[in-house]
Amino acid sequence: MTSVSPRKSKVPNILGDWDDVRFFLAVAKTGSFSAAATQLNTKQTTVGRRIQALERRLGAKLFDRHRHGMEVTPAARGVLVQAESMLANATSIERHLAGLDREMSGVVRVAATEGLAAQWLVPRLTELRRMHSDILVQVIVGDQVLDLATRQADLAIRFFRPTSNQLVAARVGQFAMSIFAAPAYVEQYGMPQRLDDLRSHHIVDHTTLHSLPAMKPWTEVVEHSTNVVLRTNSSHSAIEAVKAAWGISVFPSYITKTANLVEVPIELGITRDIWLVSHEETNKGARIRAVIDYIREKFRQDEREWFSLPSHGRSMVAA
């Protein structure tokens, strides 16, 4: 009896190696080897080698390089569908297991903005380490919104309320956005009193802020200025430039707790809420719950001193 060989699928099958799938998906989603390496906490050369090895194994080119980044080739689109399906299944299982986890040891990933992480969060983790020495807190810094559903982070400190029904959010504080200068700068150039005065002052531009609609009053100041002395996407770099008396810039009101800066008496009318966000399927895990409760309690302790609005700011429009 003649046997009939099964027809081979036109879509390459990568289901045998989940690690390869992670590298492939990271490049497909971020559009570059370097961004994928950052997401995977590895080296760019490692990402390149893994993609090349996967291409050799599948016998197909997976990415085309364009001016704006890497794009999945037409031949690899079926692979992308398989990979996304694997990711959805794997993360669903991982979230479920994380929610059942009763171990008080392991990694808990916390996403936060650069300024809040450096100035407030990290200095307050000392007590948590003493209480739970087997929990390793990984602080992921940046303005990008990490996906809690795919476990890019276990919890996040955000300045906006999430819309997903699967995310649990608690408002833990508020702050105003204010203009600040170093005492040495004020001594040399004087203290601006009105928005129009800012046209003649040196400006340090924290470029990330311009993507936020609520920052429009400050964006307009920067756009109309002819004295921008530095542009940076790093809040820490912007703070250091202002401390060095390069110019003035806008920061959260709590910056005065850690930096010797003076607040310029010009109200921008911008306030922001702080939200502690977790995923409903993972936040019941013992170590994740321990970190959530600890950080929330620290926010409660510091709310009056750090994260409450001044009396003149309570009528402002929230960002």
C-alpha cells in the first residue's frame, strides 16, 4: 500500500522553540534589534545572532531593513501570526500561575518614570528589602507604557488612569507641574514673573513632555523661545542642567524635596494624578501583592508632603 506524505504547510513552523519566538516578536514589535535587546535585557548582537539562526533554520528571511526600522517580510507574516498566538497562550498561563503563586521570593517588575523612580521610589525600597530579602524588585524606567498583560511589568506607577477592564488602578497621589530655576540662575538673570517674561530666559527643554496634551502651556513657551540651551528626553538630565544654572524648566512640584531649586511664581495650571496599576490576574500572587501593598503604603505616608496639591492648585484642571 502506497503511503501518502502529508502536505507541508507553507507557513514555517517555529512552535518548537519558544525562546526564538520571543526574539522574533521583540524585533517585530519594536522595529529594531537595539530596542528588542533593551526589551529582552540582552545585547543587540545576541538578538542579531538569534534572528539569523532562526532564519537559517526556517530557510526564510524574516525581516527587511528600511529607513524607519525593521519590517517583517511577506514570507514571515504567517510566522508572526503563530508567534502572537504562542505569546497570547504563554502569557495567559503565566498570568494565571502568577496569580496563584504563594512564593515570597523571585522577581517583581515595577515600571515608573525616570524622575519618580530615582527621586522617590528607589530610596523607599530599603525597608521592603529588609522585610522580604528574597524578593528582587526590578525597576523598569521610562516613559513608554509597558504591557502588564504580557508581563512586561507586574505593576506600574502611571500618571493617567488605564482604560482596560483587566487593569486595577488606585489613585495614590497628585502633583502640580511648575517651573523651576537654580538659585544661581535667578541671581544672574532674575526671577520671571509672567509667562511673557519667559521669552527672554534660557530654557531647558525636556522633550518627552510635549507628547502630553496637558503640557500645552509649557510646549507653547518652548516653541516661542529663542533661548533653548538644551534639549533632552531624560528628566534626570534636564534636572541636572537646571541645577547647573543653564536655564529654567518645568518639573513635578515634588522636585523640591530632592533638588535645591526655587519655584518660579508662574502658574501653568497643570496637575497630574498618580496611579498604581496592576493586572487583575497577577496581583493576587504573594510577592506581587506584597510589593503593591508596600508601595501603596509608602504613597499614603508621603501623600501630604510629596503628593498633594497646594491650596492654589486644587482648582486647576487635571492633566
